Amino acid sequence: MIAVPHYISPQDYLDIEGQSPIRHEYRRGLVYAMAGGTDNHDRIALNLLTLINLHLGDSRDCRFYSGNVKVNYKDEYYYYPDAFVTCDPRDRQDRYLKRYPKMIVEVLSPSTAVFDQGEKFKDYQQLETLEEYVLITQESQGVECRRRNATGTWETMIYEKDDPVILQSINLKLAMADLYRGID
């Protein structure tokens, strides 16, 4: 990510972003251009979204989104997760921003992995409705699920190559092979 070196207000960011052909994320006054992803990144995200779509079906309660809709928290940040699910009716108010996700998924890239695993996770933890943060690796078959338990603390579950992956927040069990279908 490359940061624009001066402060931009949240409203200025939203105004500019609404007209920009390039997506940018916003974090505490800095704007970051989003780099293009790899074919594997895109395929993993597409496989996941397909599995979520089939699982949720015609659910009127929950909606899922790809990396084209922003998640926001109190003008602190505006991120484009690779995938997320929201079941909160308040998220039907705005077509461009969602504030109450239940599950957020990031497909890790070498350039963003440290940020996604660290600072971005800390930011997402501020979302009271977030139950599960899922990190999917590209270089090998592996999924890390961070889940908020009943006491509000986070627990981590690691899934490896032959393990079934449990997305507890949306009650979905999927095969690792289905998530990585078509990957070189």
C-alpha cells in the first residue's frame, strides 16, 4: 500500500472515492491505493463467495459482499475486505458502506499479510457485531479463523490442507479443496 502523505478528512475521502476508478482504503486520515491482486487471490475469493452464496441461498436475514463494498467504523477507517457477511438490518441503509459485519474475510497477499494480521485486525475488533475474522493464505492451503467468544476475547483456530474449514459465524463447513479449487 502507498499512503498519500497528508491528512484527508473522512468526508473528503468519501467524495473522492465515489468518483475514483481506483479503489482506496482510508485509515485515520491517510489514504492507501489498493494494488491489483493475483489470479490465485481472485480465485480463492471467488470460490469462497460462491460457497457462501450457495450456503445462504435466498436468506433475507444475511447478505454477503465481495471486495467492492466498504466496511467502516466511526470514520476511523474504510476498508474493502475480500468478503464479508452482515446479518444486521441496519446495514441495508447504505449501499456503499456497511458497519455491522458478522464475518470478515481477507485473502492474504505478501504485501498486506502483516497489516491484515495485525493492525487491520485491531481495527476490526472495534466492530461489536464482528464474530469471526478469517485469513486465507495464497501460497499454501491454510485458513486462520479468529473468533470472538462469549466473554468477548478472541480465540484462533488454524485449518490446514486436509482439514474441513468451519465458518462458525454463518454455520458453514467447507472442504479446503473447494476453497482452493482451480489454484496453481
